[in-house]
Amino acid sequence: MYVRKRIALTVTTAVLGGVLAAAPSMAAAPGGTAATAASAGAVHTADSRDGAELRTTWKHVWGPAKISADYLNKHGKHWESQNFTLPRPANSAKITLKCWNNHDGGEAQVRFKDTKTGRIVAGTGWKPCDWTEYHAIGNYYTGHPIRVLLDVRGHAHTTDVTAYRGY
């Protein structure tokens, strides 16, 4: 719900900004040519960094949980966190994944699941273990417990998983 409102507000702001920026250009353009108005609007929207867009503030909740390659190999290349509820205020959740020592094609993915509804909210997809930090970002419904799921394919590597709340 919050993401829908933020998207609607962002789209409305962008459209209104484009219309307001193009209006003076159309009045000043000889004959009101559409090309001049369109290019003026495109220039304004490309440079519009006036703070009208919404930004998410991320706060650390837990982690990094360091899951060793030995643990992953012994547990079917799978790890699950305990259920946890994000502290308020929160309307987004972000889970990061970082693994390393990949010269053998090992990959990992992290997902998080809303355990109240039973559905997967977001996931990174399969990513190579190359020291890069990957993010899974999704909606969070206040009071719903979530669980982090880590899966590995190929050779398992030590992996860090961290959780953040967004508002």
C-alpha cells in the first residue's frame, strides 16, 4: 500500500513538473511548435533533482549474519533465519547478500518471505559470489513476521546476510 502511494505521488509530481516546465516554453515558442515544447520539457525532467522524488531511509536491523560454507554444505546448501518483525516505522524491507571466494562458479540467492501470508516478498535471483553486495527490496506490512531464506548452488561459500528496514 505504501509503495503504491509513493509511486502515485512520484508519477503525479513528474507529470505536473513536466507540464509546468513546458507551459512557458509553449507560450514563448513562435507558432507554439510542439518540438520546442517537448524538448524544453525533456530538458527540465532530465535535470529535475529538486528533491520532489521520494527517498527511502534505511536503518540496520540485524546482521551481518555470517553463514559459513561448512554450514551450508551440511544443511543442503540452504539457510533460514528465525522469524522476525521489523521495528516501526517500516514500510519496506531490504535484505543484502554478499559472498566471496568465487573462482569456481558458485552462486547464491537471498529471498524473504512474509510468514503471515506465506508468500515470497522479494529476492535477488541467482548471483555470483564475487564480493558484490546484492539487495532484495520489497514491501513490508507492519506487524507481519518475515523470514530470510538463503540458497546456494554450485560450490558453497561463506555468505553475509543483513536486514534493513525502510521508511
